Amino acid sequence: MRTTIRIDDELLGKLKEEARKQNISLARLLDRTLRAGMHASRSARRPRRRYRERTHAMGAPNVALDKALALAAGLEDQEIVRKMMLRK
């Protein structure tokens, strides 16, 4: 497959020199180099450890959590009143 890529001039010079040393085409050297790089990056990855969340006993709630929306609305109302009082 043909494609166009941008390669830094210095890097391209080194790649061409290496291709001449190995007596292979630049395309073949790029193929080998990219494959080796992809293989190395896959094998260098650490296996993922399973994520575990620690839980902590916090005691009984001080507020009825089944009324959380009403509590949040009340707190918002208090904040609005406080801001209005500061503007007087």
C-alpha cells in the first residue's frame, strides 16, 4: 500500500544510511522498523491490575439520604437568600 508521511530530514538521512548498510530498500526498512516498534510497545505494557475500591464504615447518616433532593434544594435556597442579603 502506498502512503505519504512526513519524516524529519535528519531522521530520513539516518534511515537511508541504515537501508544502504543492510542493502535493502527504504520502504522495507521502514516496514521492519515500524513493526518492531509496535511489537515492542505492546510487549512493554504492564498487564492491568483489577481496580478495587476500598470501602470505609462511616456510621449512620445524620441526614435522611432518601430525601437528598429536598436537602439539596433547601441548601440552594439558603445560598440564594445569603447572596441576596449581601447585595443589600
